[in-house]
Amino acid sequence: MDRIRIRGGRPLEGKIPIGGAKNAALPLMTASLLTEETLVLKNLPRLADITTLSHLLVQHGASITMNGAEPGGAHGHVLELTARRIASTTAPYDLVRKMRASVLVLGPLLARCGQARVSLPGGCAIGTRPVDLHLKGLERLGAVVELRQGYIEASAPKGLTGAEVVFPIVSVGATENLMMAAALAQGETTLVNAAREPEIVDLARCLTAMGADIEGAGSDRIRIRGVKRLCGARHSVIPDRIETGTYMMAAAITGGAVELVGAVLASVAAVGRALEGAGVEVSETPHGIHVRRRNGRLAGVDVMTEPFPGFPTDLQAQMMAVMTTAEGAAMITETIFENRFMHVPELCRMGANINVHGASAMVRGVPRLTGAPVMATDLRASVSLVLAGLAAEGETIVNRVYHLDRGYEQLEEKLAACGADIERLVAD
């Protein structure tokens, strides 16, 4: 199993290109199941999760072609997806267990074929994250849903029918699944208390380019008027706000200065405010975002994760790493997922002073971290250990880095180009 070795203490200086958003690309890929025509996605990151979902879509009958960067210097890669004929409406356990986003094939398959059989999903071990909101929403659209032997079995032989769906809590995945299903339903669907994330807006833009009738994406009330068929389209994936926030924090924890090329400040506004409160300068440039730590130690700031436009849960672990060396104390509160503090014992191995009380963690800053062998437990926790290693004295070895490969493209190369002493130790 590969490992990453980091020798800390070097401020990051330079430019880091921000790739396409993984969390936007995955639902966009499943949208290809809604049409028999070709969907072309540009600015796609090359990540393990993209490969996993590609294998699942091929199993459903899609043909997929991955090309290099688009001519003319566009970032990312170009993916062409054509689901001319759905060969199977079953998403098997062996593929779905690797990644939770696989459940997003449920809505498109049900809308186009009138039936779907999807394994209950896997992914990061950061809590139960049930799919009941997806299923109850589809039932509101007229689907019959049953759970049998670890599979979701859904059918709508006469097609789906528009309805009002009120989410009791905000769910990005359920909003995406219902948007795609409603795009081919009969009549009008209204999603109330819908997720407002930029990835939702990006999916709506793509579906609209495919011929869908959608209004209100980006607000908590989305209206979809169903159409009889969708067509192919070309769409460019938005920049990854989680990658952006991660590298903002890398600059902060190392005391460096970096420009994040292609980043959009509006998508990480809550992160920018938190870091500015800690003593970091964040500003827009013609090409992205510039991040620089002011002189002296960072100051502790309190952070609570919330649905967009609040502070993202996917950046909670990284922010905790930054706060480990800040002056004073910081309270980190997680309101989205339970069991998302698994990185705490590993950070404490490096000398961090963190005490967890239920959904909150009190971080008391220490003058310095020290390198140590640590174990990644999930995608975002793994990169928080990399950030800690960048600031620590001595050598840090991060084990189980396959988690990183699910969400960060060329992490070591991007950091090394800005002066980090980091390398991947490839397993024999």
C-alpha cells in the first residue's frame, strides 16, 4: 500500500492549479443515463472516484471515452458519455460499495427505464448518512420502493409524476437524485428545503443544457417541469471548492503565500472569512485567489460546519489541522455528519492538543507539531494529516493514502511545486 512521506517546516510559495470539482463531476456523469445522446463533460479531474463511477456506468450500458486536456489549454480532461441503450438497471454491490455517490444512478435509471435496483452504498466511514431522503422523495414522485437483501428496488412502470417534495433536512445527494428524476417526470416538481451548494447549480446548468426545465437552483426551492426526453450537451465542470479550501489552509498552516489558479472565492467565502479571522490574507486575483499568512502565529477561531453557504463539512478536518498550531483555543463543531472526528487521535500523535466533546472538538494550539507515522481514516481526514505534516518538525509518514486518491489529483506534485518536501512511497 502506498504511503506519503513529508518533511515539514517549509512555507509554500507559488501557484497551484485548481481542478474540476469531484462532487460536481459525479452527479454530472450519472446524468448521462437520462439520454441516449452523448454528454461531453470538460474540466474533469482524474481521480479514483471518477474511475469507479465510470466502471458502474459502463456496467449500465454507457460507452465512455476519456481524452486529454481540451485543445487550447483548458484545464482538466474531457469525458464523453453515451448511454444509447441501458443494458442493466442493476447497480451491483461490488461497484456501489466503493463509493457513496453511486446511489445517484437511482433517479436517472428510474426516470428513464421505470425501474432500478441499486445496492445500498458504501464510501467513507464517517457516519450512517442514510439514503432515506432519496427514497421518500422518489416515493412522492410515485415510485414504489422496497429494500431487499441490501438492495434498493424501485419501480414506476407508468412513469414518475411531479409533486412537492419537502426535505426535513438539507441533503445534497437527495436534491441531486430528485432533480434528475423529476427532469423526466410528468408535470411539475417542487423541491423545498433543497440544497444550495454550487454543485447543485452546476448540475442544474448541465440538465438545462440537455433540455430540462429547471428554475431556482442555488435557492432552497427548486422547480422542475418534466420533459419527455433530454438530449446531449457539452458542459464544463466547476472548479473544486474543497480542493481550493484545502490549499488555502496549506498556505495558512505553513506560513506561505500561494495563488490558487482557477479558484472562485465566492464558492469558499465562509472559509475565507474563517481564515481571515485567524490571521490570513485572502484576496481575488485576475486568475483565482491569493492566500498569504500574516506575520506571526495564527489565532484560534471557532468554526461550525453548516450546509452551503456555511462552512463545509468537507473542510472541517483541514481547519482542525490548521488550528492545532494557532495561538489560543478554537472550537470546531460538526453538525452535518456524526463520527467525523476520526482524524483527532492521529493529529494528537503529532503533538496536537484536542479534546472531543460530542459533536465539538476543543483545539488548544501548541507551538509546534512533530512528525510521526499516522493512519488516514477517510478522504478529508487523510489530507488533514498531510497539512499537519507540512507544518511539523521532522518526518511524517501518512499511511493508507488510497483515500487521498479518491479526491485529490496530483496532490504531491502540486505541493512539491510550491516547495514542500513531499513524496509518495510506492508499495512494492
